[in-house]
Amino acid sequence: MNEETSLGSMPLFSWTEKTHHFEDGTHMLQLFSNICMVETSEGVALFDVGLPFHGDQIVKELREFTDNPVLYIIYGHGHADHAFGTEAILEDARERNHPRPKIVAHKNLPRRFDRYQRMLPYHERINRIQFGIPENIPAFPWNYIYPDEVFDDRLVIPLGEITLELHHARGETDDHVWMWIPERKTVCVSDLWVWSCPNVGNPFKVQRYALEWAEALEEIIALSPSLMLPGHGSPLEGSEKIHEACSTVARALRHLDDQVVDMLNQGMWQEEILHSFQWPEEFASSPYLAPIYGHPYFVVQALLRQYHGWYDGNPSHLFPAPSAEIASAVLELAGGAQRILKKAMEAEKNGEYKLALHLLDFALDGDTQHREDALRLKVSILEKLAEKERSLIARNIYLGGIREISKQLEQ
Ligand SMILES: [Zn+2]
């Protein structure tokens, strides 16, 4: 990957290490994901602790500016890039004869950790695709350090001259926490705000919550923070800017939520909704909603899953015939796979890549003779789609598809 995956107006995932220092003793270590370090006269609180291999770097950066003990580690949520650098921080405390930091999280986080451990091979597989991680690098954490204290809705922790107000909100996860420090007018939001269209409706992951995400951002706006430390990307300073950044994202989420609810009420089914929802220019051109990670289409998918079951309105799809059977019948009618391939090539030439892929799938599902030609054409179309795709997740799905097909072609 490039040094910075800078696809929108701001780098979302930065591989450039940078520590932001603020005058009041708040610091933010910007790595792939961000780590907030809150220094007080009594000790330090860390909010989010990154990926497993971030731990040593967190300790190194922290010890550049303070020898005080880390008293709290707060998990903003239980994702792999936010709650796994813990071991090195505990080790640092042991070496320094400091008390063991207390780990605090929302009460749903332990259940998430249980699920991850139960389904490790699955999470390895989907995260490898989502982030395009090479085969020789582990794609998911294996060492789980559970919280010492969990809370439900809200928890207030006095620390030296400041107060850490922890708030729960469902958003990207059901265990999400944002932290407000009133004395510093600072908010640490983890992935509730990340310089991208919110990652609601990730194609691989469990349910996420668009409306509650918007509500959390509105609660944050009401506090008028003057510093916002996001889960990824650069910090935001100035209450007006933060207001605009949060309200744009909240309005966009509400806009999509309202549309899906309206269209479901009107009797529309998934396919029609997915092809007809509106994403106004105001959002499409906003630097706060760039579809570089999450995507409005994914958000609509999540809303459909949240408000509706999986039936798509067509009884043919209730107990469908296998794709191979359908494809064989279509190929027979079309006069063979070669004719379908020809049609797919025409579609590709006309730039109708999505149509071309569907046509190719008939050839691939129903014919073994022209498999290699069809696979090669599919690779060439996926390459074109990947090249122009801005969403990291969508692009990696295309690239993952290309890798899979290439393996098949080598066999
Ligand atoms: Zn994250």
C-alpha cells in the first residue's frame, strides 16, 4: 500500500506516524488507527490502543513526554484496530512498577471478543479480503485482553484535574464508546467519525446502526467540542468546524434512513430501493463523506437488513434453483457460452461492466468448456472496476476476486 491511502480530500488510513500534541496535555498518536493519550497530574488515560503491533509504538511515544503511570485504558470499541495494543502497555506498567492500568469498555465488548475467538478463521478470511492483507501476515488478532470494568450507558471517571465522561452509542458497533472531557472541551469519538462516509453496512460484517450513529453525533454537537479526535485520520479543531463535520455526517445518515423507511412504507423491495435512493450533491461533494471506505450504497444495505428480512419480494427467489441449473438453461437458449461471451465482450467495450459481469457469470456457472476465456475476461473487467473504485473495501473485494480467479487459472 502507498505511504498514505489518500483517496478523498483527507487521508483516512495513514501509515505515516505522527503524534499531535495539544497544550492542555492531550495527545493523539496517529497511526493506521488513532490512539488518544490524556495526560493529567494524577496519571494517563489512553482511549483506543490500536492494532496488536501498535502496542510497542504507543509505549515509545507515550514515554517521550511522560513517566506517569497509565491508569486507564478505554476501548472505544472492540474492533481489531482499536482494542489490541494493550499487552505492551501492561508490560510497561509491570517494568516500571506502576499499578496495572484499569481497562474499561462497554458491556457488549466481552461478547464481541468471545465471538471473534469462536470465529477466528472466519474473521481471518474476511479481514484479509477487506484490507487486502497478504497471506503471510496475520489478518486478525489472537490475543484478547478483556476489560476489568464494563458499563452500560454512561460512566464518569474523575482523573486528576479532569473528568472522563464515557458515553455508549450504537454506531459502527454495538459496543461503541465516545469520551467527553468537559474541562478540555475535547471529545474522543473512535470510529463514530473518520473522514469517510460512515462504515455502516460493511459488506462482510454484522449489523451496524445508522440512525443511532446520527443521534450520537448530534449529542456530541450539543456539547460544542473545540477538539475532536477521530478513530482514523487527522484531528479536528474549532467548534464550528467540528459542528459542520458532525452535522453533515448525521444529516446524511438520517437522510438515508428516512428514504429507506419511506420506500419500505411505500411497498418497495430491496432491489428497487438500492437502485433509486438519492445521495444529494451536498453529500457527494462533502470532504466529510467521501466514499473512500464506507459507501452510501452500503449504508442502504445495512438499513434494509436492519428494518427488513432477507426476502426480496420475488417468490422465485424464496427457495431458488442452483445458479448452475439456471445458467445451463439460459446458455442452452442463448445458443452456448460462446455467444454469451461475445455479448459480455460487447458490454465490456461499451463500458457496461456490471452487465458484462452478470453475463459472464452465466457462462461460468453453466459451462465448463469456455471457462478460461470467461475467467480472463472477468479479471479484465474487475481490474477496470477496481481502478476507478474509491471505496477501499469495494476495491479490495474486486482485487480479492482477481486473486481468486488467478489461482483458478493457474490450476
Ligand atoms: Zn477503526
